[in-house]
Amino acid sequence: MAISKVTHQLNEEIRDKEIRLISDTGEQLGIVSAEEALRIAEERGLDLVKISAQAVPPVCKLMNYGKYRFEQSKREKEARKNQHVVEIKEIRMSPGIDVGDFNTKLKNAQKFLNDGDRVKVSIRFRGREMAHTEIGADLLKDFAEKCAVIANMDKAPKLEGRNMSMFLSPKPVVPPKKPAKPKQPKPAPEEKPAEAEPAGAETAEAE
């Protein structure tokens, strides 16, 4: 039976007249008083834990509560470690960016994409640069093409105010196909050994 994350009533805190008791192995021990249940818990060196306060009568279980909390915390930590939260990383450039800076930002974007994050690539136009926004559009398209192996373009370059931006998303990883098993050649049919001639046949012909 699942136990919620709320604070549980334990041992002497449980004062119900009657409870439904479950053993640490899941066995139904029937309806007993809280006092009797606590006595059983103490005999077995376990805690009495109320796991369903809404039931009539309330349901309590015998368990090692400290061990349960430790294992639950361990499971939650493991789940958080395995869970990847997709973030949006931003790469900012100017229309006049030089090749070295462009390649550095490209490597950073590819790292983010390989880590499973989305990337927003934006260009900020200043002053007279607004007269040549096509330079920014070409720069973004070139950037997207260089990431095409690992990313899809979600949104094409779009100008909003003085900023032009696009979004790249990592391509889903396709598991490699298993190589087909080579066909085994069929064994050649066995040749029957030639029948031996009866003994004495040559001698008869010679006579």
C-alpha cells in the first residue's frame, strides 16, 4: 500500500479506539485497539504508522519508519538525477560578428543541444544595422545549417523590434538498428560411400 508524503502519526500519537492493522509483510492482522497494535509493534521492534487516516477504522501498518524514510529519500534523489529538465539556452550575436566568435558560439549551442536543451539564437541590431536585417537573417540560417545534424529549427528567424531570433530543438535520438544476423549456408548433402564389391568377384573373372 502506497504511503503519501504527508507527516504520519506514529506510535503513541495514534490514539484511535480501533484501527485496522497490517503487518510489515502486508498481512491483514484485523481490527484491534491502538493500544494492542502498539504492543505488537514494540514486540516486533517496529513502528506503528497510520497510513490511511480517512478510512473507517483508520489503517495502520507495522514498519521500520526510519528505514522507510531513508529509502524514500534515496528513490526521490535517484528520480531527480535521472530526470532531465529541458531548458532554453540563449546565444546572442551581432550582425558584424567575426568568424572566431561565431564558431565559439556555435560550439556552445551544439553542446546545449547535445545536452538535450533548446537553444534560442538572437541577433541585436543597433543604429544603422536595422537597414540591413537580411545580414542577420542569413547569419541565423547559416547557424541553423551548421547545427542541422543534431537540431531542428522550431521557429524561423523572426524580427521583433531590434531583435531577430530563432529556436533550435535537439533531434530525438534514434537507437541504432541491430545488425541482421548473417544467413548460415545450408550444409551440403552427404555423399553415400560407394558400395564395396563382393569379395572374390575379380578372381572369378580371371578364371
